[in-house]
Amino acid sequence: MHRLTLLALVACTQTVPQKPTPQTASTSRGMHADQHLDEARDHDRRADELASWPEARRNDVGRFDDPNVGVWYRTWGDQPTDQRRQAEAHRSEAAQLHATYEQACANIAPEQVRVSPLQRFGQGGTPTPTGVIVFLEAGSIAPDRLLAELDCHRAWMMLSEAGMEECPLDLPGLSVQARGDKTGISVELRVKDPALVSELQRRAERELEMAAQRRGTAR
């Protein structure tokens, strides 16, 4: 029996501030590349504003009704250079996500990138204390190729939202272990956070339901 292991851990903590959005909740691996680029554009716009707007000071604090009297509007550290630095950090994060995708998916066809092997070949599954085991169709895919496609699919999901919020492979702290021989292949999915086990199992069940629908359509 061949035994191959792929460890897919949650990405490192972001080095740039993040807005409190649903995409950065506990079930997310972090910001997508397109979100980083949006943030970079926002910081660039803010830098342009700070560079062009005059920094006015209220000199007569007793005359609040005088439109000619200016006020301080900048916050501590809110300077064009700080905004440019944060924009560049977000662009760097996006570039790294794209580089990871290019490397992981270099030899994989686009139609195989967008649909995980779990959905293409899934036959059934069983829950475990830390996640779920998914059984794939015997002879459907070689173990080496399976691990490569799982890695590619996870990298592709980090480029944009792409409607993948329900994919079991998109959870943080996920590890994937594949075992296979001529009788079939099993893929064990586990999460570090016990609070995410039920979510992983729910998503895996949904993935298998979609796999069954694909098989029915193909007949």
C-alpha cells in the first residue's frame, strides 16, 4: 500500500492590519489576493489624499463658528509614507498568494483546479474525532496526483472568494493525509481547532452530495 502525506497548515499571521470582515472570521484562512489588492488601492488613495490636503491647525479654539479657522484632521502615524508602506505590504501578500498558486498548479488543467478531487471522485465518508475520512473511487487518481491537486485547489481558493466558502479544504489549520492502493483511496481531513470539527464534517458531507450529483449527471 502506498502512503503519502500532505500537511496543509493555516497561513502565517498577516503582517498588515486587517479590517474586521466576514472573510477574516475563524473559518477563514485569511485574506484573498484580490482583497489584499483592494486594501492596497485603499491605502494608496489615502496616501494621495494625505499628500495633497493641507494640514490645517485650529489657532483660535474659541471660534468654532469661523469657517476660516482650520482644524487638525490627521491621527498619530496617519502619514502618506505609512499608507504607502501598508499598500506595499498588501501587494506583497497578494503576490505571494499568486506565486504559491502558480507553483502548485503549474501542471494541472484549469478544469481540475476549480473542482477538488473530493468532489470529482468522492464515494462516501465517515466522521472521526478530529474530522472526517473521505473515500474515493478505486483507480480514479494516483496518490501523488491526488495530493498535488488538493494542494493546487487550496492555493487557487486563496486568489479570490470564488464561491468556495463551503469547501472542506478551505478551513484553517487543516491537515490532509492520503492512503491508497488498488482497492481504493482514502483521504483523512483533520482540523486543529476542536470547534471546527463539526464544520469540517458538514462541509465534507456537502462535498460528497455534490460528488453524487456529478456522477448522476455523467450517467
